[in-house]
Amino acid sequence: MEMETRSAAMQLGLSQRQVQRLAQNGRVIHRAVAGRTVVSGRSLVAVSRSAARGRRWDEQTVEAACELLDRGSTQLIVGSQRSRLRARLRAMTVAELAYQVLGNRATLWRSTRRDVNSGSQVADGLSSTGEGLDIKVTRDAATLARRLRLLEDADGETLLIELDTDAPAVVTDIALYAFADERTSSVARQRIQARQATLS
């Protein structure tokens, strides 16, 4: 459900200007309707679940973190940098991890056709369904959206995560934690915490 920034601000306990800044920074999925900014209800939930501060990681660090959580190793960074990232991943909350990994990479879309196979495997990414939310991790969200005939919609049922990673299952769990319903979010959080616990 989409809502104006004033309603969103009341729901989050923020000022209207703070919600507008979240939209400008890409933290809240939004669009302009008749000269007003409306934000996605799903992205408001995601913002509340990924409340964190600090500088965002660069692409290489995000990809390395996902590989560490998926396989326990990565070749993207080496030496002390890899050790520090492993220690950071063990210590951080799932909300902080969602803040870092999802960043400005998530967009909501809706299907323009009925025959889109929700939850199906796609050639350039992993897809997963969580209670009415279809998540796809891809290198190029715009190309995949064109191929699947999706329209960008702040209230859509398809979440595209634009990230070049060899660990899409980890990204999918993080997206489910942030954007899915309470039950699915809780299960995804437990899977992520289990991955964090195995890092040594």
C-alpha cells in the first residue's frame, strides 16, 4: 500500500522531511503522483527492519560479505581486510546487514502480464517467493524488468535486487527479512543468524 510522506512519517515516528530524505537517498521506494511523493508500505517496513547508521559498504565489500556468509570464504578481499570483515559480520545485527547489503539496490515492480512464473529460476539470478513477494537477484534490474515485462511500482509484488554476486541465496534471505511479512521475515532472520554463527 502506498502512502504520502506525511502518513509515512507518522508511522515511522519521523518528520515528513526525514521521510523525504529517505526517499531521496533511496532508502524508501517512492514515486511522484500528481506532484506529491508517495512511498511504498513495504519499503517502510524494510526501513524499520534495517535501521542502522554509518557509511555504506562499497560493491566489492558487499559482494565479499555475501560470499563469506554463503561459503565461509571469498577471494574478493584478502588478508586482514577479509579477517576484519568476517569479524564484523559475526558481530553485526541482521538489521545492520540489511542496511549494508540492500542499500539502494532494491526496487519494487509489478507484472504487466499474468503468465509470469512467480518463484521461478531466472538465467541471471535467483528468485524466491515469500508470501506474495517475488524476489529476484540480478546484475541488471532494468534488463530483467524489460524481459519479464515489469513496471516499476512502489506497491509491486516483485522485488529486484541489483547486485552482481555469486551468493544470491544470502541476498534473498536478507531481502525476505527486510521486505516480507512477519513470519517469513523471522524465518529469514534465523537463517541469516545461523550463517553468521558459522563464520570463524
